[in-house]
Amino acid sequence: MRFARTSGPDPPSIHLALAGAMIICNGPASNASLEKDLYRRSLISGQSARLLCCYAYCSSGQGDSTGDVTVGGQEIIAENGSILAQSEPFGDGFAVADVDVESLWGARRGMSSFHVEPTPQYADYHETMFDMTIPDHPLMRPVSKQPFIPADEKMRADCCSLAVTMQAHGLAARVGAQNADHLVIDTTNSSVTNTALAVLAVARFYDLERPAVPDMYVAISQDAQNGQSANVKLIEQLADALGLPLATLASARAEQQNAAQSSPEHPVPDIQELIGDTSWLIVNPSDMTQLALGLTQFPFDLGRQYGINSQIAHTFVPVIPRQYAQECADGNLQTLLGAICDPDNELHIPEHDTVSMSESAELGPAVVEDFYLDGFLRAQYRPAKTFALARQAFAGEYGEHELLGWMKAFYERFFGSQFLRHSLPDGPRIGSAGLDLRDGFMMPTYAQSTLWMNEVDALLNAATK
């Protein structure tokens, strides 16, 4: 283990000089004053985010108080912008927390603007090398089962509203660049909840661009044959309730049919012909989890598509329409969204699956697959660490063999579906993780899964013994 301090006399100078350190310890002789504890929290939280590090702060203890200056011994541990633990000034407790150094390394690797000096000496560090035995202990930090969904109610509501607004503005930019005057919300390859979110985003776009909004069409070409006609009806009702200029693909075809009756040389076109020019833009509602696991298809020209949900995880998709329903005053809209957005914890493999998967592997619930997706994309954990966190997050709900089997399926499908993600449609960058180079996803297009699968197999063998 390495500890380093700066040569400057003032403890705050540690802030910039230790930009290369993963854990910064600061012990200043800072006095207490009204509202200063709140100021410290915001300052330390922001500094840990700026330096992508853990910042451990401990001011002088109460025994150092004098008649005119009091110190409270405040302790704060922050990690990449989040307060992990803190003790109140003049309190008796201690701030103790687990630090995820691996996730900090991953965050730094993905931050091209982050700079670390080549050697400690070059940064003017004083180095002290020492060994320290750290005993094993249960993990103290909480592990969320749904890392893509903010736990705080106010933050969750703000994120839902902001996500739809970002989708709408991204769509507006694409429509303007393509000069499209027709939109198609494709219902043929996505769940009704995904499609509902796409409709909400299009409605927000319509509010932005009302003077020159393109016509909206809902594609229902194969759904009726697949037993999904009830869901399509719900989507049509939702679009109508939101005030969208609605015309189904069936009605567009009927108009063409009427024209064909008087002009036999012009047969009734299919959907491919209807969207054969740049005046049409297909809004593809497939979410990030479906894209990651190869569970969605792109039946139309990629150049005509916009992946409006492509950076929203499957578990977060139904949260946004439910939040919309809570905030809107229209009872009809609330009823429609309530019928549409029942929680769907299942991920469905398409009938004509193009991604091979071993017979022993089974696709897990969406909440588990999204947990693995977060560990892989955002934190860049190895399988062993992801599994250790999953055991804590899903303790009492799923067993080790189930979690490992689903993990194996996740890695097999993720690496096996890379050819499907080789050229994804445009989509709005919403979250901190994505599957395309535009989203900061740096993995080679055809990376091999050997290292990940070997580690998963080792975990399975150890769990079997």
C-alpha cells in the first residue's frame, strides 16, 4: 500500500497535487461554525467527483476546542460524488465505509480528460511504503438491486422528466436533419411499455415542434397476427389521449388501396415501400437491455431509424410512464398508463433468435440482467466481483446457482450479439452508459469472451463443490 502527501504546508493543497491518488485523506484543523458542515459535505462530494477518487475527511476532535474556537471532529467519506458515510460534528460516532477502488479505476479509464502524473516524484510526492493486513468483513455499503433507478423519490421524478425531455430534443434534431415529415412508432418488435415511453417522448417532441410537426403513424403490421392487437389498441388510445395526430399504418394502406382501385398500375404498398424515402423516420422503441442481449431486431433500413430508448435500461423504462401518470391530472391518461405499464420483469427471446446460447444457460429476470449490465458497462467489474455484489443484492431471493447461470447467459448473449450492435441507429445519449462508440463504449466490436467466461465457469465449479 502507498501513502503520499504533498510537500506544501497547507493541508488543502492536497486537493490538486494528489489527482493521481485513489484515496485522499485530509485531516485539517478546521473549526466548526453554523452551516459549515453542509458546506464541507458539498465541497468534499464535489472534489471526489472531480478527481474520481475517494476523499476521506476528518477535522480536529472536540478536545482541541478553545474558549473562542470550537472544533467538532466531523468525518466524511465521499466516493466519486457520493457521500458513503459521515459523522455529525460533536457526535460520538465514526464514519466507516467500504471504498470501491475498482470502479474508480474504471471511471478514470473512461475519462479521456483525466490526467495523472507519470511518477510520484514528478508530482512532488513524499512516499512512504508500508504493509497493512485488512481482515475480511461483511460488506457495509448498500448494494442496490436496481442501479439504473434512482433511489431518492425526488431525484427519480426529476430523472424521469429529464429523460423524456432529452428524448424529445434528440428526436427534434434528427427530424430536422433528415427533413422528415412522417414518423412511425414501430410496435412490431418491442413491448407495449417500451412503445408507450416512445409515444410519450414523441408527444413531448410534438409540444416542442407543434407549428411544423410531422404526421405520426403507428406501425401495427404484424402485431395483430401475433396476438398483440390489444396492446396496439392501447397504444393508439394513448397517442390519441396525448393529442397526437394519429393515423395507423392500416389507414395509410387503406388510402393507398382506394387510390389503387382507381389506378390499378399502383398496387397497395407494404410497410417497406411506405417508408422507402427520407420523408419517413421510424422511431424504434427497443431499450438498452434488449440491445445488449440481442433481444431485438432491426427489420427496416437502419438509416431510417431512431433508437429513442436505446440508452434506457429495461427496468427503468416502466418507471418513466408511471411517474408521468402520477403527475398528470388527466384521469383517462392515468388509466391508460396504468393498464400499459404493469411491471414486466421478464425478457423475451425472439422467435427467430440470431444469438446462439448454450443449452445450460437460461436468460434471467430483467432486474438481474440489468444488475449485470450495470456492473459490466458502468463499473467495469470482473465477473467475480459482480457475483459477490449480486449475492448481497439478491440474498434470500435467488440462489447462487441461479445467479451464476443467468450471469453465464448474460456474457454469452452480450458477446454473441456484438454483430447486432456493430451499427446501431442514432439515439439520444441519456445515461452514463451506452452500447455505441458515440456513448463512450470503447470495447472492440468483436472482442472475445474467453476471459469472462473462464471466470464464470470457475465460479460455477466452486459453487458446485
